[in-house]
Amino acid sequence: MNPLKSTLILIFSLWTGTALAQYTDVINSNRPGVSKSAFSVGTGVLQFELGPYLVKEERSPFPAYDVDGFGIDFATRYGFLFEELELNIEGTYQNDNKVFKATPNSVNDRGNFKTLTIGAKYLLYDPNKNEEANKPNLYSWKANHGFRWRSLIPAVAVYAGAHYDTKDNPYTAAGIEGFSPKVMIATQHNFAGGWVLVMNFIKERIGTDQSDFSYVISLTHALSPKWVIFGETQGIQSDFYADNLFRVGGAFLWTKDFQLDTALTFNTKDTPSVFNANFGMSYRFDFHNDKVVDNGTSAQDEGKRRKRRNKRRKSDEIPPHLQQKRDVQEFDN
């Protein structure tokens, strides 16, 4: 596999699989951004993604307050039954102190899951499915590294799952409790030169008083077979909370199954201003087995055919009376 292409697979929702499968030679992580790749981890792969972070929020207009704390993003992903199917559990737990500036002695110590979801993602369409269309051009460097119109066609996946919110959660609107649906459409473009574009369109907590709509746009570039940088924008809109967040960061491929990453998150408003710094990691347990298609062209099959051909040649060279004797001996054995 091309090392540059392998590098693209290592970071959050930005990697493509091989031409005919979801499984890749190196880890396929959604970190450190929040966007989700259109591709799954591959059948037989169990993957864990984890990212502690520090949070700082400050609101200037009334009611003015400061928030200081920490949290952790986590995800468990598993490729199940089909190469296109992935089951996952994802969430964010945060613990912080919220202090209103008008009453600085009043400290609101908070801790709960900001999000906790379980669901499944399925790849509907992969423009790179056609193996012939993705073969390199042996006669043109420009054709292999230049812009391809085919890259404007994205891979498309859908996600369906459910949020779970506990009663009196300080990070949700009042009255939000229990399970509520979540759906997503994820698209992914893989451009020449090591660029990957991922877009997510998400509707969360459907049917509740906090029915959020959000979008995420991520652009990633491979600097080397080991290092990747990215930029991301996230828009959130609901009656409870609205924001436009920006992220920058990168990832390092330590081994083919282990990734380290870091990112900064910020916004441009003061209702409230947001600044997060995270450092995370992803690790996979790879139990994937490629499906073996028996079309009679394997090396083992070729060896059997060669033995039969040699046996026929020798049979043609032996006189008939001796060949008849040999046939009787082989039958008795």
C-alpha cells in the first residue's frame, strides 16, 4: 500500500479503505476531530479511541460566568458481519466548576455525560469500489498525482443510533431524559496529493426539547507517512445551544495499530468563549481475516494442475503395455 495513502487512514473520519474492502493496513481512527469517516474499521477489528481534554469557557454578557474543568472523549468501534457495517459506542464525560461572576463565592460543581450514544454506521456507496478505475497509470506521473474528476464523487454512509441522557443532566436542557434518536449522513472525498475532505450532517435528540442539528467539515493533509495535520469547523444549532467551533491539530502513527493525536478547539464569540486542548490515542485489536475467493487461480491450484500435466506427459511417453501395468498398480495402492 502507498505509504501516503496509509497515513490518511490513521486520523478521524478521513481515511479510505482499500478498493474492495473497509479494512485497512493501518488504524482508521476518527480522532482527534469530531467528524466521522464514511468508512468502517473493517470486520473483526475492535478499536478503542480515548482523549482527555481541558476546557475553559468564559461568558461576558449577563449572566457572566467562568467554567474550568476537564473531560474525556471515548469511543468503542467494532466491524461486524459486513465490511460496510460498524457498531459503535461513543461519548463525552465532563467535570467542571461553573462560577457566576456576580456571586463568585457560589460554585456549581458539575459532572455528567455531555453525550452518550450507541449506534451503527453503514457505507452506502464507495466510488472507489471499481478496482480497474483505481489502478495507477504506468505511463503518466501526472495522471497519478493530478486532479481526478472522480474524486468529486464522495463515499456516502448513514448512521442511526440513540442518545442516552440521565435525569437532571447539567449539560442538557431541562426535562431531557432517557433515550432519543440520532441520525447522520457522512460523506468523504479522497483527493490526490494526500488531501481528504469529510462532511457530517447530524440530527440529535430527535423529538425532544433539545433537538440539535449540527454539521462538521474536516480537511486533512498528510505531511509524511507518519504525520498528518487537520483543520475542522463545526456548527451547532438548537434552542438550547448554538455555536461555531474551530479545531486544528495533528496525529502521529506510532505503529500500524496505535495512533497519538492532539488538537485545540476554540470559537469566536463570548456567549460563551470556548477553549479546549486535548491529547488522545487510538488502539485497535486486529482480528480481521480476508475472505478467500476460490476461483481456481491460486498457487496451490496451479501446483495441482502442473502435477496433472506432468503426469499426462509421462503417460504419453510410456508404452501401452507398461502404462496398463502402472495403472493396475496405482489402482491396487
